[in-house]
Amino acid sequence: MKIGFIGLGNMGAPMAANLVAAGHQVTGFDTAALAPEGVAMAASAAAAAKGAEVVITMLPNGAILRAVAAEVTPAMDAGAVLLDCSTVDVASARDVAAMAAAVGLGALDAPVSGGVGGAQAGTLTFMVGGDDASFATARPLFEVMGSRAVHCGPSGNGQAAKICNNMILGVTMIATCEAFALADKLGLDRQAMFDVVSTSSGQSWSMTSYCPAPGIGPKSPADSDYRPGFAADLMLKDLRLSQEAAEAADADTPMGALAAALYARFVEEEDGRGRDFSAMLPRFEGRRRASP
Ligand code: NAD
């Protein structure tokens, strides 16, 4: 397929490289990043999009996505598909899909989970919103870049699934970390804590697959001094998106709100910036009940 790829950062570059390796013809554009091997770089986003059957975007946020979409949609061929894989707010995803539909283009919002490792290995999970025809067009690309694509319904539903999932993840990671810190203070051995919780009703992905305690459970960022992994900054971004969506939809999400506030403090006032999101454990370890 002829593909335009806009946003070749930590995630976009390995995703584009996998498409090239699978035999697709990829033309890229990025305001800063260097070209991944095999990707022809264009002088503008519009030039990268021109003539492509699918234009993939992997950008930092909704405002940038809106600006790029406004530039590329007039340059795209009728019937082509705009496939956004960034994590953005639900409203931006829906507005961009409407912008694309107005000029005869298909559109999908397809945020991912799996991080940079999943992007490199081609094992991302895509959560996809949009129409069936566009999903069918993009399916072979999802198969190259990932191992799973779930069609979640109309435009915006991919972003909705992503932020709901990550709201659960943020909350369970905090709960797992504070429980480890409590266990420490009660004199409960961390291995024993893991052995019980990982096979009991407190079990979650945060405990069993991404254990925040070093040396316990499968290998995780805790074993590499909390180098990300999934950075606390990105968790904060996703939790804020969940709270923005909850506000707009009038949904009551007290645990999500508290998780967003804790990650905001951790990243913006403490030492969380650039650390893995599971570094909440050393944060709790160093605190006492009375501290704010
Ligand atoms: P990144 O900052 O490494 O990459 C973004 C790229 O977009 C950069 O290279 C930047 O130069 C480029 N860019 C910015 N404005 C542009 C413009 N107007 N035109 C063209 N290029 C532009 O970020 P990333 O880690 O690759 O993340 C990309 C998206 O994926 C984000 O929405 C993020 O939330 C999401 N995501 C990231 C991860 C992760 O682990 N890194 C995991 C899941 C989802």
C-alpha cells in the first residue's frame, strides 16, 4: 500500500519501519525527527499525504492532530483513509473524523497500547473507532504494526476505550503501590505479598505483569531503576484526557480524578517526570500517613 506517515517520534518511527519491512511504500513527515530507514521524507505533511491510500498520524495531542488534519485532508485522494494512532481527546477524534468525511475521506481513531517496545516488535493493540469500510482498509496495516485490533464502534470510540482502560490502569497501579508500601510497614515480605495478591482477588495487570516492586514477579521497569516503560508523564496525559471526557459526558469518576491529581503532583511537583509510572511505589515508601 502507499502510505503517508506523519509524526515519526518514539512510537511513529518503529511503526513506520515495520510497514516498510512488510513491503509497504511509506512517505513520512515530521517537524523534528529523522527519517527511519526506508521511509522517504516529504517536505510537508500535505506532500506526505498526497496520493496515499492511508495516511497515518502519530502525534503528541489533539490540537496538533487537528492542525495536521486540516492541512492533509484537502491534499488526500477521495476514498483514502486518515488513520490516527495518537492518544487524543475524544472530541478531537470526532471532529477530525467529521472533517475527513466532509471531503469524502474515511477516518479511524486507533490509539494503541503496548508502548515503544510493542511498536518496535509489531505487537501493539489498536482500539479502533470509525466505519467498517475504513476498518477493512486499515486491517492489513494493523496486522503489521500490532497483534490485535478491536473495532470499538463509531468515531471516537477507540479513544474512549483507551482512556477508560488507562484510567483503570492508573488507579490499580496506585492501589498496588500503596498496598506494597503498607505491607512494608506491617512487616510483610514483598515476595509473600506478591505470591498472595497475584493469585487472589487483589490481582491486576499492575501486580502480575508489571509489578512495581523490584526483583518481584516478571521483569518490569522496577528492575531497571524505574526507567520507562510507560512514563508517569504519559499516564498523567491519559488520566487528564479521561477527566476531560468525564467532565464533558457528565460521568462521576472519583477514583480517576484522584489518580489524575496524584500523578499530577508526582510529575509536576515531585520527582516523577521521566520515571516509569510504577515509580509510585518508591514515592509511597518515602511518605508517612500525615504527609499531605
Ligand atoms: P513523540 O513526541 O516521540 O513523537 C511525536 C512526533 O510528532 C515527534 O517526532 C514530533 O516532532 C512530531 N510532530 C509534532 N508536531 C508535528 C507536526 N505538526 N507535524 C509533523 N510532526 C509533528 O511521542 P510518542 O511517544 O511517539 O507518542 C505519540 C503518540 O502516541 C502520543 O499521542 C502518545 O500519547 C501516544 N502513545 C505513546 C506511547 C509511548 O509509550 N510512547 C504509548 C501509547 C501511546
